[in-house]
Amino acid sequence: MTDIYGIMNLAGNALLTQQKAINVTGNNIANVNTPGYSRQKLILENRTPVQSFVGPMGTGVEAVSVERVYDRFLGVQINSENESLGRWETQKSGLELAEVIFDESGDFGLNKSLSDFWGAWQNLTNDPSGYNERVVLQAESEVMSSNFSRIYSDLQKAQEGFDASIEGAVAEINQLSQQIAELNQKIMEVEASGYTANDYRDQRDLALKELAGLIDINTFEDASGRVTVSVGAGQILVESNSSQNLTTQVNGFGFKDIAWVRQDGTTVNITSNISNGKLKGWLDARDVDIRGYMRQLDTLAEGLMERVNNLHQLGYGLDGSNGNDFFTGIATASGNMDSLLTITAEPGGTGNIRVTLVGGGTAGAETVTTDAVTGDIQIAIEDGVSTGAQIEAALQAHSGINTVVAAAPGAAWDLSAGTNTVALAGGSSAGAIQVNAAISNNLDLIAASSTLAGIPGNNDQAIDIANLQHALTMNGNSSTFEGYYNSLVSKVGGDVQNADAYYNHQSYMVFQLENRRESISGVSLDEEMINLIKFQTAYDAAAKLITTADEMLQTVL
């Protein structure tokens, strides 16, 4: 229609279209600070022209759709880099906590107390029968033992803190998975009608970004707009409008592993398949870094106790006693192993293990011997085990035992007649080291003399123990006790620097990508104000066109 009414219709469509454009602009301005929001734009097309005697005549404009300005490839890159950022953020935080625990800048660190401990033995060599020297030695030994225990306890608390963070992250992952599944359904419903679910897609992209910060994910979007999310070794977390949960299960160390829950309720442990995200950072900080430091601290405490005790047992106290340990605390298990183990300070112990023959047959009498230093448990079964029968054994981890035999409680082994040996990690020497209570109660038991003749004797044994300070006893007889500890502290510092470097790199990468995204999808108030003026002017012009057409009509009438 090319008459006056056609002009009014054209102007009316233009008026409504510019109003929609102003509405889209206003929505952009309103969401300028909304996290994850992508700038939207109104897609305009000219309407189908009509034929006239002068040829096709335009009929105005129409709004086709509202689309968000979004770079899908850039979004995938941001999620990928955000996974690594999450990992190094949490691992860096965990290592910095360890660095604080090993802080040696003050006068109360383990290094200082080690030096004071050796100094007290050196002072005892000057007067091996001196009471004051023995009091100082006992006090410095207790301070050193307390520092060992304090550091070990603080490291344990750090592990427990990471464990709690892992538990919280799993709950957050499940919540995000459910949210993504619900958004999948909403997007499918909207886009099935031919529209683009811009706001729902923004919300889903933000949820995916947050999820990627927690755990490494793989995503795939189908033709209907629904995203499938998988974790671990391909375990599906979100598919269509349904989600599956992750859970935690206690491992042999008493900490949480990550498991994927099947629809039938069974689980698959995916801990070893997690390679990025905050979960990976917490897992590495807890199970690799902190646990490694604890083992090295244990090695130092065990070496110190063993060397000092070996020499002290050879010496004689003021009362003529001999063979006394100066330190106790190497954890050993003894008692009935059918129930809760009692941890004692004995150098070895025996107990019973309940033996069940899964395949039938009989078992002879069985005994178990534990070695406190090597952490071995030796199972000896007399003749009587039927060929091929499977022996089930279970050890429950308690505060005094940090691990179980090679697997989770309920593990099984095939044992033959004779002696079978499996590894068992004992308790912590660093966490349990202390001066022998008998010596603390009777300082005369401190063995400074190498001979029983002429009590109080000589100072040779005290000299030998004092000389341990400079002896190469650690790291395959290549390092002193202080040198070994200093290398541990240096390793902690080096690990912090390494994590900090990775974190800074990832922060820069994410920062640059986010800036790139902002330049493409972000809302610029200056640009929106220009658009607002442009659309308002067009709106005014369309209104003026209606007025003009009306005046033309009135003239005709």
C-alpha cells in the first residue's frame, strides 16, 4: 500500500521498532554491572516492499530478533584458563599456609630449638654430673619436642581445612550442576519457539565458568541448545535437563576422596582423574605438598630419635642405669587387632588378626609382628591354609594410625603358608616425639658417661651425642639434622614461589581474556547513550511522520 494510510502504517511500524530498540538499550544499561551479562542488540530488517507504478516501494522496518553479542570460542578459552587459575589459587594459598607453619624468622622455630638441644648436650659435657645442666637439657629437649609436635599438628590442621574446603566444593558443584540442568530445560523451551534465550544462556555460561573454576570439565552443546557436562574420565555431570551428583568418601588416610554417583547409587572414585580447578589445588596441597612435608618431618624426627637413643642406650646414668631411651614416641601397635588398637611406645608388638577364608578351608594359628621404625607388619600363618584360599583382613584407621595396609579397609590378600609381609604406615614420630617420661621424672637417668666405672663416670657419651649435631646422618649420610630441616624449609619456600609464578601467569591470562570478552560482550555506557540518542531521534522522526501523514489526510478530507 503506497497511499497515505500506507505511510501511516510504515510510520507506526517504525515507531514500534524504535521503541523496541530503546527497550533493548535500556536493558543493556540496567545490566551494566550484572555478572556474566552479554550485551544485546536488536536485529532489524526492512519489510517486504510492495509494487507500485514506479516500481517496488519500501514498507518500513521490523524487529526480527534480539541477540546477544557473544564469542563462543572466547568463552571456552576463559573456562579453560579459569580451571588452571582455580587450581593454582587454592594450591598457592595452601602452600603459603605451610610457609607460615615453617616460619623460622623468630626465636621459637624448630631450627633454633634443635640448635639449643645440641647446645644443652654440649654444656652437659662440661659437667656430666651437674644438676643444672641436666635440667637445661631436659627443658631444651621438651621445647624441641614441642616444636616438632606443633608443626606436625599445624600441618594436620591445614589438611583438615583443605578437606573441609573439598567437601564444600563438592556441594557447590552439585548445586551448579542442577542449576545448569534447569537452565538447559528453559533454553530448550524458549528456543523451540524460534527465539534466542539470551538471558538464560548468560546465566548458564556464568554457571559453567564457576563450575570450571572448581573442577575441570568437558562440555558439548547439542542442536537444541542443551549442554552436556562431563568430569573425570568422562563421567556425565549434566545431560539434558538432569544432573548427577558428586560425593565424598573417606580414604585410607581419613580424608575425603571425590566420587561420581551413578543413577543406581553406586560410586566411581574420580579423584585421580581431577586435573584442574580448585579441587585439584586442594587435593595436591593436602595429599602431595603437606603430606610430603609431614613425611620429611617424620623422617627427621625418626632419625633424631634413633641416633640419640642408640647412643643413649650405650651410656650410663648417675644411678648406674643403662639401656634407657632418651626419647619415646615412635608409634607402634599392639594388642587385639580385632578391635580398636592400643598405641604404645614399645619398639615392637604382637597381636591377632582375624582371618576369614573366603574360599573355604582352614587356617592355622596366626600372629602379627609390627616394627615401629620400618612401619612393616608381618603376618605369619602356620600350615593349614588351603591352596588358593583368599584371606580377608581389615585394619580400621584411628588417630594413631594414619594409613591402612595398601588399600582401603576391607582389602584382601592371598596368603600362603609361611610368612607374608605387607607394608603398614605407622603413626607420626614428629607428632609423638617426647622425652622419656622416666628421664623427665629422674634426671639421674640421663646417660652422659660411657662407663660404669667411677660413677658419675666420664662425659664420653654426652660428647658422642653432642657430636651428632655435625654428623652426616640424613639423606643417605649426606646431610646433618639441621641441614636436612633447612632443606625442607627451603623446599616449602621454593614450592610457594613456584605456585605463585603459576598463579600470576594464570591471573594474567584470565585478565586478558576477560578484557577481551568485555570489549566484545560488555556494556559500554558511552556506546549505549549514543544508541539511546540515535533511537530516540528515530522515534521522534517516526512520530513526526505520523503527524505529517495525518495532516495530509486532513487536507484530502
